[in-house]
Amino acid sequence: MSAPGRAPGSSSAIDLGELVRFLTVNLVDKPGEVIVSLVQERDADVYEIEVGDDDLGQIIGKGGKTARAIRSVVSAAAPRTGKRTLVEILE
């Protein structure tokens, strides 16, 4: 059974991309500069986050705590398939 408003069989990668974007946009001062892209590798789906230079510290957080929290949420929401789901923050 699919979620309301979703087409049956729709890709969950889209949902995870939206989740990563939602989390990121709500953490930064300049949400218009946030770019989230999906890179599909053979054994992993990698979500790459790009933000403005001024917002990079807010995404990483003290000691990497914010970045770790984003990765934990995405990992928990990711479908259980044979592929890993990774989040990378690009400088």
C-alpha cells in the first residue's frame, strides 16, 4: 500500500531526496542556495548536499553532530534493500 498522494510503485529515492532537502533547508540561513542531488552507484545511493559557504558550518555542526544526525535520520528512513544509502556534504 502506498502513501496517500503517491503513485503505487513510485521511487522511494525521491522521498529520501525530499527528506534530505527538508532537513537541510530548515537548518541554513540561505535556503535558496541548497542543492541536493542523488548519485546512484552500483552498491549505494549517495545524496550530495551543497550549501553556501556561510552555511556549511551549520550543516556540519559542532564536532559533526548535525551531519551525523542528518545521516541517522536518512539511514532510518531508507528502504531496506541491498544498497547502502549515504549522505555527503560537499564543500
